[in-house]
Amino acid sequence: MGIRNILTDKEPALHKVCKPVRSFDSRLHKLLDDMKDTLLEANGVGLAAPQVGILRRVVIVDTGEEMLELINPELVETDGEQVGPEGCLSVPGRYGLVKRPYYAKVRAQDRFGDWFEAEGEELIGRCFCHELDHLDGILYTQVMERFLTEEELAADE
Ligand code: NI
């Protein structure tokens, strides 16, 4: 188990453009394993490497069926639109109203460098877009319409 510390949005690392991964080595595998442990522990849907202070293009998404490892991911297709509440482990306790595509398809490399595609709708489509934004230093708070109010959050529970 390797739980890493999740940075909050005041940290400069969260606002930088991450570099591509070039070495698919044991150091990358350790990062991926630690990020999965950290995401499970934090009860989140997705986690990007800059959130644990590593400025590389690495994302984990928990689809509910599997923990997807996305290395050097690119958005290759989107469709539709959804507007809904969105949160981030780096912005604890707050939620915003964010417009995203309803469907998203990504192309990425696995931990051995092989390319594959993954797609998702609703929460997973939203999560792909949110996590890929992290790799370019963009937080949802920069693209949201507004924060949800306490009343709206209470009504959601
Ligand atoms: Ni996030």
C-alpha cells in the first residue's frame, strides 16, 4: 500500500502543464499502484498525477468495473452535453456546476506503453474530461458555471 498525499488547489503543481511519460518502468508502475491506493482510500472516481505532486500525464479512473490506468491520454471523441455537480479531491468540501460532454472517448497508453481506447457516458465521460484537464493545469473551478450553494448541496443528500 502506498497512500500519497493529495494536494489542494493552492499548490502550484496543480496549475502546471504535465509532461508526457516516456519511460514505462518500475517507477511508473509504483506511481500507478500508489495512485490507485490513494484513490480508493479517498473514495474518489478519478485522480491525476499532479494531484499527488507528479507533473506527468498519468490518470486513474474508477469506472465501477475497473481501475483504468490512462497514460498520455488524449480526448479523441465527445458527444452530447451534460450540466451537473462536480467535485475534486483537490477542492475538498465544495462542488460546482460544470458543463461537460455526455460521452467521451479517450486514447491512452497502458503501463507497458501499449495504446488502447476507453469510452464512457455520464459520470465516466465527465470524469475523463475532468482528469485530462488536470494534466493541463486546469481545475473544474476554472471552467464551472458557479459553486453549488449549501442549500443545493443539502437538497442533494
Ligand atoms: Ni480533480
